[in-house]
Amino acid sequence: MRRSAVSIMANLAEGFGCGRQVQFIRYARIALGSSWELLSHVYVAHDVGYLLDTNREELLAQLGTVIRLVNGLIRYLRHHPEP
């Protein structure tokens, strides 16, 4: 779970650091995939008894926010081309 979570941030940072919008979008999509991966890990952790219901719900809400933000970033980058 930690690796998936760190991967979200790391891919966004790496994509931004590439300096090209096309690359940034590519890495943002990878970050989005890591977000969905983490979401699945939350469900598995709950199913095997590592997370309480309240913790699962809190994590799912936070991940929902992350997914919406990354999707919004991708949409913004697609509709605002580089100068």
C-alpha cells in the first residue's frame, strides 16, 4: 500500500520534471493507475481484517479525492496546450 501511495506522488513529480506536457500527461495517467491500485489494496486489506470499517471508509474518501484531482489535472493539461 505504501508503494502504491508513494508511486502516485513520485509519478506526478517525475512527469512535471520532464518539462514537456505530453510526458506530464503520460506520468499523470500512471499516477492515476497507482491510485486505482491503492484503492484495490484498501479493499483487500479490509477483507483480510487489516482495516476497520471506519479506516476503510476514510481511506476510500481520501482516494476518491486523489482520483478526482489527478483526473482534473489530466483534463486541464489536455485542454491547455503548451505555448
